[in-house]
Amino acid sequence: MFTYEHIQKFNATEIAVYKYIVSNAEKVPFMTIRELSEALHISTSTVLRFCEKIGCNGYNEFKEQMKVYLKTADLKPPMEDLEELQCYFTCVNTSVFEEKIAQAVGIH
């Protein structure tokens, strides 16, 4: 549901939303937008912007996609997890990624 490209573009607040969702994946699809925003101490507008950033037209669509994702995640055989790893290694095996690593090394 969350691609590497999505996560890479998240700001600090969106990373916090992402971490909360991943840590509470079973209950988030049943939470209202207000409950989620209160749990994270952010506005409902921030939650909506997060949903839009990952390609949903609103919070209800996000919740439906989460429910579908959770159902299909349970049905996936373990070998399909390797596809995610392959996607990751494809994304990090680029000159852009290496430039970012070089910049990070230069900062430290």
C-alpha cells in the first residue's frame, strides 16, 4: 500500500502518520478521521493531505484500501514478499540514490 516512492516524499509529520498506521494497521481502518488525528495530535486536514499524497481521494477511500490491503496481505504466500525486496533493491540501485548517500556521508 505504501510504496518506497511515497515514503521517500513524506515530511516529518507524514512519517509519524505512516508509523502510527503501520503499528496500528488492524485498528486504523475502523477509526474515524477525528480519532486518528487525535491519536497523532494533528489536524484532520493533515490526515486528508496524507491520504491524498498516497493517492486516495479522501479518508474513506484510504480506509477501504487499508481493509483490502490487510485482507490480501494475509493471503499472500511468503514468496511474494520477495517482490517487495526486489522493488526496494531496484529503487536503491540508482545513481540518484547513490548521490543522496554520498551527500549524507558528506554531512556526517
